[in-house]
Amino acid sequence: MKKRLASLILLCSWLYLPQLVCAEEIIMTRSSLAFPEAMLALQESISAHGYTVSRVQRVDIGLTGMGYKTDKYRVVFAGKIEEIRELTDKAPQLTAYLPPKISIFAEGEQTILVTINPQVYADIAGDAVDPIIFTHWESDLRSIFSDVNMAR
């Protein structure tokens, strides 16, 4: 009985934390930081993990053209150039998906980050690539998202 109660309390406390969320195909988190601070924390953590931000694309221009009212929506492209080259050489079918992308957008006073779980890339690559690289990317992305959540 005590074991069940402890498990229930642990589960409930976990459910109420605004932490990392993961479905099989996505990794997502909600940060209490405002958009500019979350964007800065994201880029700093990406660099700290040894990745390079190759591009930040504004998405909000197209959204406002369709009637949405937001000026805080970006897609951050980041990766390690040698890994990307190796992957696209071994598995050209991954070219359209690389480098990995993180969507970051404001929702009220909070900021949401979402990305594809790199394990999806492993499924696309098949046997052409050692899947350990995607496991490493997943671990790094979870750590990066956690860093954004911990930033103040």
C-alpha cells in the first residue's frame, strides 16, 4: 500500500512539472522564459553542447500573412557539419531532414520549444547509418531543452 501511494505521489508530482514532454516522434518543452530570453538560452545551450546554429528562420512573416498575430516564431537549424555531411553521404534520404530543427515560439508569456525526436531519422536511414548517433542527438536535445527550462 505504501509503495502504491509513493508511486502515485511521484506520478502526480511529475505530471505537474512544466518540464520536458516526449511523445514517440516529438520532444517538446514549455519554458517560463519570455521569447527573447528563451531564444538566447537555446542558442547558448546548443553551442555549449558542441553544435553550431547554422540558421534561424523567421516563420512569423508567413503566419501574419495568414491572419495570425505573432512576431515570435522561429525555426533554429543546428548541427555538427561533419556529422551532417557523413549522414547525407551514407543516407541521402535524410538530406531533407538535416540539419535538425527546433521550433521556438511564444505562447502568452511563456515559450514553447519542439523538435522531431532524432530516432525518427534512424527509421528513415535504416541500416545505412549506425543508430547510436541519433540516440546521442536525442540525449543532447533533451539536455538542451532542460537547459532552457533551468535558465533564469
